[in-house]
Amino acid sequence: MQSFKRIIRKISIVALILMIFVCASCGNDSVSQSTSSPTAKATATSVSTQTAAPTKAEEPTTTPEATPTSEPTTTPEPVPEFTEDMKGKPFAKELDNKLFVIFEHDYDDEDWTNNGMADCQSSKNPSIEVWDGQLRINSLDGENAQQWARYIIPGVFDFETYSQIEISMDIMTDGIGCIGTSVGLFTSGHIPDGIRSGSGFWFSPSAVNSVGFNGLSSVEKGGWPTGFFTAEAPEDFATMKHLTIVVNEDMITFYMTTTSGEMVMIAKVVLEEAAIVIYNKDGAEIFRGEHDSKKFGWIGTEFSIFSHFSLTAVDNLLIRGY
């Protein structure tokens, strides 16, 4: 009986062991399945998300503007050295693009000051204007203002910078002698009464063939209004004539272009230490007188055109330095 009970107990123990083994096997399968399922799901979700991501539309490509090609810079040819042979002569045409333009105005607009470069002095109302495309000095509404006026361009005669200065213009006057119209070189600032002997050197174009010289000298009959000397010009300035003045530190040469187009020298003025000497176009001395430029202390660097109870018209004014 006891033997039978042992057998039964052994069988029960074996059966229990088998049940434990079976349960253990089933549990491993469940764990394996529950572990692998999320992995597969996650993989599917990842693929789905990657596939569904929207593709960003490409923005239109803009073509950059072409950069303009800069023109090659040309180095200007050097100006030849100023020589004694050039002194007192109008500049040659081949130098036109090499000279320094100090002042230029064609008076096609109403600004006679040329953007503030020029000034004026008048006895009464300012009587300088642009009228009919010309500079009019001692003029109101194109008519003689019956007073005096001076057109002034400062800082022209700088011979520390230039070897020679050329002034060219078309000019016309109804005045006669130094009391009418005068073109002033080496003039100073404000001059009482517009012009005085000693206030620079003055050349007087005229409505007749006789031209006058004034200033820088106290010779007999010198000074304003008579001037100290007169010379003959090839033609008068009652109609527009082209006047060219070549200025050196110690010499002034005057030229007129006649109605036939010929440029003729009127006179050459040499400013010696103690004397003013004037030569005609043939080189003959026609005047010699005292030179006292420092007597009045009015010597300066301004260019002036003075008109006294006469009407003066100017056009195409050009001042160049070499």
C-alpha cells in the first residue's frame, strides 16, 4: 500500500514538472510575440511617414543682372614742357584737350555767375545780365543802364600754377577809349569807382579802330579815364570781334580775329622791372613809360571787364592755363 502511494506521488511530481515546462514554453511565445509586434508596427509607421512627407516646390531661379564692363581708363598724354617759343602766342590746337580750363561760359542760360564763379560791382542797381544769349555789362533789359558795372572772375592769374594763361572771347562795345569799355588783367577786389590807375592793367576795345592802355603806370596823361597810350587795331569792336589775350607774368599780348577770319596781333606789352614797353605787330617799340605796379597796392589775380556809360556784350568766354 505504501509502495502504491510512492508510485502515485512520483507520477504526480512528474506530471507537475511537465505542466510547469509547458506553461513556461507558452509564456516565452507570448513574450516574443508582444516584443516583436511593436517593432514591426514602428517600422511600418516610419516608412509611411517618410513616404508621405510633402516635397517642397522649387523656387524659380532668377538670372543675375549682368555687371557692366567698365571702360578702360586712358592715361592722358603728358603736357609738353612750356618753352620760350610758346610765350606770348595763342595755344596750338593740338593742346586743346590738355589745357586746364580755369573758366568757361557760353551764356546760354541766365546764370551769368557760372555757378558762383563770377561776381559783379555796379554803381547803382546790379546791371549785369544775360540777354539774347550774351553777357551784357552795364545793361538792364538789354539796354544801356547809364551807369558803370564791372564783371569779375577772381583767382585767374596764378603764375605759381601756370606758365601761361589764355583768355579768349567775343566782345562788342559802343564805347570809345578807356572811358568806355576796358578789359582788366591783374586786377584786385573791390575797386572804388570800378577802375583806377594802378588797379591792374587795362586794355580798352573801342567802337573805333583806336584801342587804349591804362593802369600800372603814372606816366604823363596816364590813369583813368584817358589811359596812357593808344594804338591802332586792324578793325573796330563796334561789331562782335574775337579777342584773344595771352598773359605771362611779365608780358601781355593782344590779338584780334578780323571779319575775314585772320588772327592779327594788336600789341605786345612787356612789364619790365621799371618800365612798361609796348610793341606793335611788327615788333617795333611804340611806347615806353614808368612801371609802378606797387604804387597803389591794387595789383591782384582777378580778371575784369569794366563798362562805363557804354553797353558791352561778351560771348564764349574761355580762360585756360598751361
